[in-house]
Amino acid sequence: MKKNFEKHTIPEKICIVFTVVLFTVYSITLIYPFVWGILASFKSGAIEYFDDPFAFPKQFHFENYKTAIMLLEFNDIGFVDMVMNSLWFAGGSAVLSVLVTALCAYTFARYNFPFKNALYTFSVFIMMIPIYGSLPAQYKFYTQWGLRNSPLILVTALGAFGTSQFLIMTSYYRNLAKDYKDAALIDGASDFGVFFKVMFPQSRGIVITYIVTQFMASWNDYYSPMIFLDQMPTLASGLFTYQTVVERTGDYPLYFAGIFISAIPVVILYSCMHNVMVKNLSFGGLKG
Amino acid sequence: MGNGVKTRNNFIVGGQTMKEQVFYVDNIKIVLKEPKKTLIEKLFIIFGIALPIINVIVFWFIVNGSSIFLAFQEVQSGEYVWTFNNFKYIWDALKNPMSPVMEGFKNTMIFFSFSTFVQLPTTYLIAFLVYKKIPFANGFRWIFMIPGMVSAVVLTSCVKFMLAPGGPLPEIWNDLFGTKPIFFADSDYALGTMIVYQYWASFGGGILLYVANFSRIPKQLVEAGRLDGMSFFGEIIHVVFPLTWPFFSTMLMLQMSGIFGASGPVLLFTEGKYGTYTLSYWIYEQTISASGLTKGACIGFIMTILTLPIILIFKKLADSVEPIEY
């Protein structure tokens, strides 16, 4: 780091120092609300909280976290149930969407079939052109077909077209050396064998990256579960709607304990995976 | 003409897959055709594309088609009837400056302008500085991702209490300006607060993508530029921006495509009160009210029609700049 810094000119060093100071201030503003929220989660209850919301806890009540797991509930859906809903919703949609996308992308990259170019162009088209106002139609359609408040909603994740993941994965599989496939074919593997035993394992870096990012996005998503899984809330949507209870009871420490428990899995995931994610998350751009 | 290499199910010439290739050797015409696909190959192709095709037919064509139909329908006596009343409603609402629709339109344009002309360039610049490995770059990159890492519910819950009466920010504001506003419950401050929040919380994910893209730039180009006297920030103008134009223009196009969807966390902070309606929030409100499905679909239809020419014009302009291959 020191060597990197020393090779700059004086004006550049001044700019860099100024930037580091600015970034440090910004980082503090990012971290402070969480530190405050975590400290609030250790307070004894509504009385201590409202006495001085921004004071240190008089005593650290770690049992708030256990209490949150046991007592937090909304519309008879408990905390543990919300965690289970989050797990199947986030995990299911991440795994299903990425696997289907990987298979479809490989097929596009390595095979010719009728209307292949048209489908690819269509995928780019629907990625670029947003369809606004489809939420009412989605709501009506999902309700009519029993997808609301059901794990069947995961069928909506079985798509590939219109996502940047599809485009990036197609490009990725196109750039993989064809020699692996040829060698596997010569050894007697079928096309299924080539994909599942040779090509898919080659792409595990990018697949895992997308599963992780999709999992994080779905775990944190409060909006879609609030509309389509209102009777099976996930942690994010359940805790959001639980705010109305907190405003009545004032038990903010319990509420903050609940929301920070919900943040733990994604923070751990990101901390472990962020270097891999940076390496695999890139695409050049779209032209034509 | 060139050498043709044939494998079992791909016919490759110079790296390109072809269906048929014609060679001339000593004036003798040789035609090589792509071998017929085996049953297993056909089954694999069907296996690979069937689910996405069914998914797009059901959840894109049918749902969006229903949305278009809904825009031209209204519930009368429990039945859906065809009508233009939704368009009349939207038109009347847009003529009324006090209506939620007009307020939503105005606020949406404010959010869009801010995110395109302030947030996007700032994210680009910050990503460049992280990519250049300024001191503590990796640490900053991790911290800047915090808003993207955790749920918006977590972040807004913490921030809401920072900004609530008795919190540190109103106290700081009072020290600076002599007033104690209730930031999210005052029409004079609510929208501005949300815009600042959006700016403050939104760098994270964009930085990862940009840094990943910048990492592909060959270091030799930068070193050559430095030898020619290129400055630290001159690197953005002369090397980074030109080379990453396709990626940046794609990001900008995605931004443009979301012009009418631009919004802040309205639902989390104000639920549309205190002058913070956006078009997206209004559509959400119409959806959950169940009686407003057709109006929500109608305004969405209008927004989609208006976005199409914007995207096409922008794409034409972006494609007119020749990308640099590297």
C-alpha cells in the first residue's frame, strides 16, 4: 500500500488523502446506525430505550436475542416460521433460477437450434425494455393460479431470459475451451454427461457467485413476500410489518434484536464470498 | 478458403459455428454440412431451453398481456368491462397538480434525475478510486457494501430512529440551522431526506460491478499513459472511460429504462405521505387496494409506451460510439 501511494505526485497524494478522509467519514456514517441499533437491541426494554435512546445500555441483555426468537410474531407467524419461510424462499429461488439459467446458457453457447438468435435477441430486449404496471396483473394471475401464499411461487424462478446472468453465463460457456467437451464425447459421455460432469463443474465459481447474490437479494427482499406471501411472511417482510406492533408496544430493543438476527446470514455470506463475487461479476456490455 | 474442423455436433471454422461450409480445392467444390443431431442432443436442447421458454410465455407474455388488457378494463358490478375510463382518470389526474399521480410523476422525475446525474457518476468515481487501490480500498469496498448486504428493512429501521425527534441528526440540524425538523413527517423535508438517504445508501452494489469491470483493463495501457504524462485522474478520461464505455453505456441504458420506476424507499419511510408519492408507490397502492388494479395497470401501460422511444434513441446514440476491443 505504501509503495502504491509513494509513486504518485504531490497533488495526486493530496487528492488521495482527501479522498481517504472523505471515505472514512462516509464509512462512519454507514456504520454508526448499525452500531446504535445493535446497542439498542441490548437494552432492557421500552422504558430504558425511551429514557435515552442514544445512551449505552446500562446492562447488556443478551437474552433479548433469545426472546426475539421465541416471542416475536406477527399474525400468529412466529420468528422461527419466518426464518423457515426465508430459507425456502431465498434458497429455493436462488438455486432454481441459477441452475436453470446455467443450463439454458450452456445450451445457447454450445448448440444450434431453430430461433436461437431470435430468442437471444428477445432476452436482451426484455432485459432492456421494462414493463411497468405489471404488478396488478401479476397479483391477479398469482391469486387465480394459487401461487400466492404457497411454495409454488418458486416456479416463477424457473426462468433465464431477460436476466443479465443469462447473458454473462452464455458468454462464459462460449469462452470455455471446447476441448473439454470433445474429450468427454470421445470418452463416451452423452450431452447430459458433458454438461453435468464436465462443463457445469468448470463453471462452479460463477454459479456459486450468482447463487449467493440471488440468495442475498431474496433473503433481503421484503416487497415481493409482502405482496405475494402475506400469510407466509419471510423475516424481511415479517419484521417490516411487525413495526406497527412495535410502534404500539414501544419494545424497540426486541425489534432491533430481531432485525439484526435476520442480517447475520447475509453478512456472513458476503464476508466469505466477496472476493469471489468481484472476480466473477463482470460483463462487457451489449451492442447491436 | 481456410481449414474446416468438424466435431460431432459442432462445426467450427475459425472459431465460428457454422451450419454448412463450402470449400474449393483445385476447382472442386466440397460442401461440408453440419451433422444431423442425435436424439440425445435434441433431448438435451429441449431439456435446456424448455423451462425458460415456458416461464417466459407464462410469466412474461401472459402476465404482461393481462396487464395490457387490464389497462382497458374496469370493474363494473363485479364484472370486468372494456373501457377507456382508466386513461381518462390518469389524464385528469395529471392535469391536477394536487393529485397523487401528478405528485408521483414529479417525484419520480426528481429521483431519476438525481440517480442518473449525481449518483451514477459518483459511484463510477468511487469505484475507480477503489480499483486504484487507494489506502484501505478493500476495507472501504466491504463497508460500502453494507447497505447492499443487509435488508432495506434493517437499514431504514436504524436510520429512521437516527432522524426521529430526539435523535442525533435533528440535534445536529438544530445546532447548525436553529430548527428541529421531523424529517420524515414534514412535507418540507420528507422528499429531500429520502433523496439524500437514497444517495447515501446506494453506492455499494454498483461499486462491485464497476470494479470488476475496471479490473479487465490491461495494466500496460495505464503504464504507457503514465509514461506519456497522464495524471491519476486523467486515467479515467483517457483510458478507463473509453475502454469501459460498453459496460457504462449498458448501465446507463438500464438506468434510462427505469426512468418511470425511479423511487426511494417510500413504503419503508413515509407510505406516500408528506409529499413523497412516486409512480411506483402509487401502482403498489392500487394493487393492494384490489379495486385499483385496472388503474395501476393503465398507468404502467402508459409508462411502458413512453419509455420505448427513450430506450431506442439512447441505444442508437450509445451504439454510435465504437467500442474499443481489448
